Amino acid sequence: MSTVPIEMFREALGDVLALVFPVACAGCGAWDVSLCTGCREELTGDPVSRRIADVPVWSALLFEGVAARVIRTLKEDGRTALARPLATAATGAIERVRAHSPADTLFVPVPSSRSAFRRRGFRPVELLMARASLPVSRSLRLTRMTADQRRLDVHARAANVSGAFHASRVAGRDVIVVDDVVTTGATLDEAITALRVAGATVRGAVTVAATPRRAVHSGSESDASGIPA
């Protein structure tokens, strides 16, 4: 059975359970609502941009405050209903990259490790893509175990994911890489490298959020619209 139908069931079950058991807003902790109106409004704003491996990376939100709490709650607590408002928030960033890409461009998620999938029971990036109505092309896979990037500094992060990805079925294709959060850019850099080695043209990348210290605010496409030929 595919992941998406399972997650649709999980989301529906979560809505039913919310009627029986108290639920708190993932953004502020207010009771009896999964995500309150105020926190939902916090998941808006102009996308931010940067360049990694010479391609534009657009992120919908800064990974701080409400946005960070909602993403963590989705991933760590398994509250999959939060994927829908996060996917809605990502629309602007998706369109920034899509505007410079051919119609048949593949959307390739950065894969979850097997251990993370077993722990969560779902793949956060693929779930977000499904809620954003993006087709999922599983053209990237992990070739070895990697440590949790959150515990590593910038140099250790790069070493941790160095050579960790293998790409297939992308020769001659245009590709957009999708991930949930970009911090140092090490993971996206390795993913882009693997896709290029396999013959893809990487048009850009999209993430739901970016850590504030590395993101470049941009309300236009002038800062990150250079697209490889």
C-alpha cells in the first residue's frame, strides 16, 4: 500500500481523536484546536532564497517561532494534519522555482532514512508534497546510514552526508529537489550532486523552511533566479 492513502487515514483518524481527547495548537499551545487562526496566519510571508550548488533554493518560511514549532510537531509527534497548512504555506516557494522549469520537471524529495520511517510511520517530505499536489519521483535513495544532522556542526554535517545519495531514472530530465528544512545546505548539496551525476539538470530546490541566519529575504526573484541551461 502506498504512503499517501495511509497518511490520509492517519489524518482522518487524528481529526476523530481530536473530538475525544484534548488537542493543543501546535504553534501556541491553545486548547481544542490543532492550529489556531493566529498561528495559521503566521505561516505566511514572502519566500526567502539562497543558492546551493549554484542553483536557487526557495524556502516558504523561516525556521523559527510558530513555523519551527509546527514543523517539529509534525515530524516528532506525528500530527500529520499539520502537513496541509505547511503545504499551503509552501505554495509561493514552489511557484518561484516552477516558473523557470519545464512543464515535465520531476519533483524529487530528499529521502527519509529507513530508521526515521520506521520511527514515524510516514515520510514527512513526501507527505508535504502530497498535500501540495506535487507528484513524487523517488529518484534519490540513501546509500548508507547517516547520523541525525541536528546534532552536528557545519563541518560534521557535510561529512555526514558526503556521498550518501544515489540517483536513478533522471538522465536527461529536469529536476526540482524538495526538502522540509534547509540549514547549512549540506544535504541539498549532496542531493543535487547525486542527481547531476545521474544526468539530471537540477532547476532548483524548494523547502518549507530555512534557518534564519542563512536565508536571504527576497520578495522578488532577482536574488535567486539564475537557472542552469
